Amino acid sequence: MSHDFDYFIVFAEMRTGSNFLETNLNAYPGLNCHGEAFNPHFIGYPKSDDILGVTQSTREVDPQALITAIRDQPGTLGGFRYFHDHDARVMDIALPDPRCAKIILTRNPVDSYVSWKIAQQTGQWKLTNVKRRKDALAEFDAQEFQEYLNTLQSFQVRLLNALQTTGQTAFYIAYEDLQNVDVINGLARFLGEEAQLSNLDRSLKPQNPEPISSKVDDFDAMREALAQLDVFNLGRTPSFEPRRGPAVPSYVAGAKAPLLYLPVRSGPEDAVQQWMAELDHVDQGDLTTQFTQKTLRQWKRNNPGHRSFTVLRHPVARAHAAFCQRILNTGPGSFTEIRKTLRRVHNLPLPGKMPDERYDAAAHRRAFVAFLKFLKANLAGQTGLRIDSAWGTQMQALQDFSRFAPPDVILREDEIASALPSLAHSVGYFDAVAPRSPAEDEPFALREIYDDRIEDLAAKVYQRDYVNFGFTRWG
């Protein structure tokens, strides 16, 4: 084995063939790939307890400990697969390290998205016996696909820029190359492995080998949606389209009113959108959504005098809304996998499912306090779970909006009763009334549990928002 590298990382995503690549890397005597070593919901593989004696709990506290164990394993060059939503701290450790070999596996994002949608429906994520193959048609969601594409692009751009600024190179391999034994042997030589394979391990079978036109429920609608994305500048990264303005698909425009709402997640989104619908006496579903940058520019050109706005919510109230809607809730809209990890790894005192008759206001306060403590570590980049927009800082949300265009007006939730009608007046809606009050969080309103400790914790978690926006105590 060569001594050019101490360990390796396969940068990939779901449905890109990374399982197949790992299986074949492990066929070489001097290579040992340890699965998704930094998946926030398990370590290595879903049923594994540890990797080389390092448990998930130890890894959560100290990701370097697991990297060190993989790097120092005797006799082989160790590595692991890494996806964009794995522990972000690993990127800070591995990307600048020239002793870490980088393998970048890519696939046409439309193919990987369709494969992912089919796997979601069938529940079949690997296939070793063709007789057990399950069939389903993917339903293409244009907004979901654009968000998916944006996420992949952002990750690829970060990888590329890190390699450029540190003077490193990576071994790029496409999904189509995985069936070529000569390419796999070339990858092994890149890693310093002298042995060569005569044949590939084909125990893992392609799950959906048909052309994409036969795998999508409405292929013509998908083609039309893709034609609107305007993503033809492919020079930014080897395989993915260029960066897009973040959150543009979430913007909401009036049915007729030239108003554009830029929602900050876990804010009074429903109340604001209902108010916008009532301006034109339509249902909420009649508002204009699912913009791309191209269609948003068209909307702006077609609506001279338009006004754009966003609404900030007090950090305590916003964190509580995110907790109730995304974490405590076990129904639609909840983050199921993150919830499980918060219970199992971070010891949040959450009931197994909701509703739970034993879960009272005191239990709710304890769980919310524990969630705020988790957020303090999460927003500081000290956990393996993603920093989701549902609870990221509002300062960051505004900076993200500004990558495309900042909102004209930044309102606060406690002033929208007068500020929104005034904004409507500015675009000719002189009969606009105040929006309805946002619904209280369930199963317990913040006012039922709020106290000094919750305020102090939130102020530490969201110091950036308190300082930049001048927030004082809630209520």
C-alpha cells in the first residue's frame, strides 16, 4: 500500500450507487470502507453499535475520535461514505487534510431523485435478489426537486472550492462508471492499492434499470417542469448545475395583489398567507408559489410597484413553534428521524408518540428546555444533526434571502396587525383589514410554560438575533 493517504472519504448521496462502490472497495485486501460512519441517526449501518470500538455516543461528542480510529486501523486503508446531511464537523476536519483521499461519486440528479422517490414508495433501498424487486412509479414534485438540486449543488460547490483553495485533487467517478472494472481498479490505484479485481461484485443489483420515461407517473409534466428551471450553466462543478438563490420556491405572491412574502420558517406563515388570500377573496391555495429565479423575475417584471416583505418572530416563540411542529409532533410535518435521534442520542424527554395523555404542561416545559439546550449545541456546529431552517437564526435567513434579493420590508409579528394593512394600502388595497391572530402552539401554548429560565436559554441560543434585531423579553 502507498503511504500517500491515511484514510479516505467517498462523498456521495443517496441513490448514487455508493453501496455498490463500497462493496467493491471492500473486495480489495488493503481497503476497508465503514459505511455511513457519520450518519447522524446511526453509526456505519442501521443496526451497528460501533465502528472499531467507537460508539455513536462517543462519536457524537468527539467526531475526531472515530476518524482517528479509522485512520489508525492496522493493515488496511480505512474510509467511509459521507452525504451532505452527515455530521458537518467532519467536513472541517477532513477537507483541509491532504492525507485524506477524496472520492466524489456523482449521478445525474434527475435519475437519483426519481430513484429516491421510488425507494420511498417501495421501502426497498437495496436489491440483492431480482425476484424480490418491488415496482412503483415516481411522482415528480418540481418544488421538491429544485430544493433537492439546490442542496446537492451547494454541497458540490463546497467540495470543489475546498479542493481548489487547498491545492488538492479528488478522484471523480460517475454512477455510470461503477460497472467498469477498469475504473474501479484505477480508483484502487489512486488509493495506493496494488491488488486488482478481475470481476466486480454484483451481488447488489440495479433496482430501476428502465429508462426514466417509464419510471415517472407523468413524464411530460416532469419535462415541462425541468424546462422552467433554467439550469444549463454546467461549468460551475463537474456534474451539477450552478448555485441557486436559497428558498426562492418558498416565496408566496398574492393572487392579484402585487405583494411578495418571503417566509421565515416557524414564523406566522399560515396567518400571513391567509391574510394575503383574503385581500383578493380567494383561497390560500390560489396564491402564487413554487417560484424559480426565472419565474420570480418574470413576476416582478409583470407587477411594477410590487412590494416584498418578511415577518420576524420573537426567538422564544419561534423556537417553541419549531419544537411543537417539527419535533414533538409525530404526524405530518414532523422530522421523524431527527425526533428519534433526539430521544435516543440527546436524551430529550419526548413521548414515544403524540398525543399522549400523560404528557402534561410540566413535561412539556422539561422537553422544551432540553430542546433549547440541544439548539445551543446544534447552532454552534457541535452536533451531527443538521441546522434546519425551522430553527436556524433569522439573521441567517435574511442573509440567504439577500443572495437573490432582500425584502423591501422587514416586519415583526407583534406589529403585523397594523403594518400589513398599511403595506396593502401602498399597493392600492385600501380596504385591507388586520390579519387573524396566529393559532397558538399545541398541545400547550408558550404562555403556559414560559419563565425566566426559558428566556435566558433562548437568549443564549439566539444571541445573534437578539443583538441584531433588538429583541427583548418575550411577551
